[in-house]
Amino acid sequence: MPMISILTDLHPRSDRVLDRSALIADELSSDLDIVHAINPDSDFAEATAKLEAPQFSDDDGNLRTALAIKNPIRMQWVGLRGAAPDSLVTYIADKRPDLIIVGTGREFTLSKLAIGSTVDRIVARASPAILIVKRRPTGAYRHCAVAFDGSPEASEALRMALRVAPTARLTIVLTHDDSRSSARSDAEIRIRSHVSSILAEFAERPAEFELAPSDEAIVDAMKQVVEKLNVDLAAFGRTHRKGLAKLVQGGNTYMLLSHLTCDTLIGRQPE
């Protein structure tokens, strides 16, 4: 059974994170940890956490939700004492959840994503897969686009996308860095074969997918696919760089997180 951790700041927009988490946990038959970092120097933070924590669960310890889910979802409230993101990163390293789900707490645009903020520091320092919820969910994901180059990082992103969006239409975005037609054809054949082999790991998942080759840079190619095809989940792998260097301005991970308006999924760091 996969373990899912929700990191919440108790912002009013956190309800969309909880709703998406409930839909995914229901699909995967997973328990949920709802994790909140409490600043021990703030009486207001202490009081808010004490007030909000009981609202998440019913009398049986199941997630309180108005969504139509198939089965009750067991949940646990985890209050961490210490400043975020350090306490959250320590929790993640200790618990090693399969998936971390976070929200933005605000509109997630390039001008508002500051290096050093909680979300990007967690992305930079935590190795599990991370789902960043930006839109209010209305049901299961309908269309997933995955940036795929055949690397282990991209493969991990695809696998997690297939788990959290098992019924979604799948588009694989491939960017060409060689203009020769023979090289482009070889690359597309190789990527189709690689994606098909990963899809074969998911017996209940239809094997169909669409390949969207592009001559654009990966950030521009993903933006075009998301906007043109009304994608509601975009997935991509991590860079090879370590720590905050992964999120420097101009890096692909940073730019994809900043510019894509749909929910974004970052695959786990391969071992």
C-alpha cells in the first residue's frame, strides 16, 4: 500500500489539495498523513493548528470529505514543531512516503516563485515524487502529459503519473535536438518502445498513448501541449543537479513548475 503525505499550511486554498489527495488515495487504497509544521514561537500558529486538526477526520479516524469516494480513507494528523521547510524535509527523509502532495497557497507564476520558498525547497531537497496541486479538482485526472526522454528520471515520472492518473488520456512529449529526419525517426521509435514497456507494467492500464514530438525546447513544448490539449496533469523528471541548484532560474524544473498552469508532478529521484 503506497504512503501519501499531504503537506499543508492550513491556507484556505488547502482544500483543493485535500480533495485531490482524497481522490488519489481512494484510487490507490492508500492512507494519508496530513502534515503541518507549527512555529513554536507563534501562539497564533499553535492555536490555529489546535483548532484545525480535528476538522480533518471523523469520529472513526477517516478523512472527512464531501467527495464521492469508494472507501473510507484512514488518515493521521502530524503536527511538526519547527520552521518549515526544514521540519518537513526531516519528516520526509524519515518516513519516505511514496508521494508528497502540496499546494501553492496562491497563484503559482514565475514572478511569485521565489527561490527559498517552502514549496521549491521541498522539491529541491526531498527525493520522493511530488505532486503540486494548482487547480481545484472536479474528478479524476482526464489528460496527462509527460515530458519523456527515456532517462531514469523521466521513467520514474511516467510511472507515478500512471498511478495517480490511471484512466487519463496519455500524451508523451518528446523534443528533438537533431534535425536529421533519420535521427528523429530513430528517437521516436526508441521512445515509443520505452513507453510501451513501462505501460506493460500496468496490466489494467490501456496501452494506448499519443506521441507529441516537438522542435521546441521542453518548457515551450510542454506549455503548448498543456494549453492546446487542455491537459490537467503534467509530469516530468528531476534534473541531475543536487539541492537548490535544481531550481535556479532558467532550469527546466523551475521553469516547468512556474509556467505550467495545471497540476504538476515531479518523479522521484531514482536510486
